[in-house]
Amino acid sequence: MSLQLWFSLLAICALGAMSPGPSLAMVMQNTVGGGRLCGVVAGVTHALGVGLYAGLTVLGLAAVIVHQPWLYRLVTWGGALYLAWLGIQALRAGGSAGFDIVRQARDWRRAMREGLLVALGNPKLIVFFIALLSQFVSADLSANARWLIVATAAVVDGGWYVLVALVLSHSRVLPWLQLHAGWIHRLTGIVLLALAARVALG
């Protein structure tokens, strides 16, 4: 793969990672609720899910998911239900005092699970990779180039969400966010429920 082609891939992956959606809401929720560690863990495990879908695309298996209506529908509904569950949890947390939320939610294992499942439950990722990564994948592409595509997608995604977590957990930012945690959780809950409905309705 030429350097110019790789820079094109890098730009596409960066734009995809930076687009607002359930992933950003999930990382923000974990950072505000659990602090820097939870936000970073959520971002890293989300990147693992992205890397898995990128790998399936490179191997040609993602197209199988898209062209099997029952399988694609299963991923879609599973993702929508999980986003709705996260939204309800956020709304419930919004009814408590901000700093109580912090103590209750400081669980990196939960952040790990949410990061991975939000990525895997997002069928838009499959469509995104098939539509955009297909221009970089050819039958004669070497194994090293295929791994480079997967690694680029995962590292860019993880780097972006880790950066988001680090910025939100800055010593000047996090206290303000935690002071208004109740409202932030409520807003995040509404956003997640709206995204769940959007996913479910296609």
C-alpha cells in the first residue's frame, strides 16, 4: 500500500471516528461517571470492536452479514436494545446526586463491556467499512497490507476516544462535569434512547 493511499485511509477512519453518535455518548458517560480510567478503558475496548469489524471487512465476511437479512437484523436489534438499556441506566443515574454516581459507576469492567458491545452492536460500522474500506482492499492485497488496514482503523478509533476521555477528565473539566453530572446523565440517556430508536427504525 502506498503512503498516499494510507493517508487517504487514515483520513476516512478519522472522520468516521469523530462523527457524533452512540460511541461518543458512551465514552462521555463512562468518563463523567467513572473518571479517566473508565473513559480510557471504554475507548480502548471500543477500538477492539472496530478492529474486529474492520478485520471482517478485509476478509470479506462483513459482506456476508449485510447480505444475510436475518443476521444483519439480529445485529441491528441487538445494538438497539443495548443502546436503549444504556439510555435507561443513564436516566436512572441522572436522578441521583452527581458524586454518588461517580462512586457507584467507578467500574472499569463495566466500561470495558460497554465499549466493546456498543461497537459490536452498531450495524452502521459494518456498512461504513464495506462502503469505504472496499476501495482499499483488492484480491491481490498482501497480508501485511490487510493487517495495516485493520490496525489503522482500530488505532485511529481508540486514539480519538482515549483523547476524548483524557480531555473530559482534565482536572479543570471533570469537576465541572461531575457537578452537573445529573443533567449530563439525563441528556446522555435521552441521546442514547433516540439513537436506539433510530437504529431500530433503520
